[in-house]
Amino acid sequence: SHIVGNGCIMQVGPVDNGAWDVGGGWNAETYAAVELIESHSTKEEFMTDYRLYIELLRNLADEAGLPKTLDTGSLAGIKTHEYCTNNQPNNHSDHVDPYPYLAKWGISREQFKHDIENGLTIETGWQKNDTGYWYVHSDGSYPKDKFE
């Protein structure tokens, strides 16, 4: 139902309608299916989308009345492809995302679980990397076309 990438969230299908996303018996149980693109070039690009990804997953859980839990034994909550591949009935998938891709960018399983359950802490104020400085507001946004 959603794709996160290139600094934005795209809704590509309805929610609460099932989805052909996990390749097995839980397809009909799906409230929303979220994919994170796997073509980031820099850590900054990845982190921009990771923040959106976490925020979207948490918002969709709230919208659906589901707990913000990750890969637990209860059907309620947020499930990764890996969890579904290993636990759903009539599985026809070998997908293990998003764990390998998150690990590539330094996000462990434990960190992902923590971020799903607790949300992200956003460093506000002036930030710096190899290309320069920028200002981050408390909501994670930053000025794109003016100086603050």
C-alpha cells in the first residue's frame, strides 16, 4: 500500500484491504504493506527515508488500532517480510527484508525494534556533515530554500 523512498511516502494502494505482499496465508490479514526502497547512495539519503519509514509504520499501526510491536508471536502488530516468511501458514516467500538492508546502513534488529516501539529521537538545531551545515526543527523538518 505504501512505498518510502527519495524523501517521500507514496501510497500506491488502499489500506485495510489485504495485500499481495507477504506471499502466504497472511496476505488477507494485511492492513498496510510498506516497502522501503533499497537504492540509497548516502547515509543521509537513507536516514531521511528511514525516519519517514518509522513514522509511517507507527502512524499506520495507530490508524489500524494495532500495537507498535515488531515481529512478536501475536498476529497483531508490525511484521517484517522475514517474520512472515518464517511463521505464516502456506508460505511461498523467501523474502527476509528489511533486516539485511537496514544492517547495511548500521541499523540493527534491536535498533529497528526500539524505533518502532518508541519512535525516533530527533537531534534538533544545527547539524553538520561532510558537505556542510543545516538546521533541523523538532519535527525533523529543515528549511530547504531559506536561511534560518
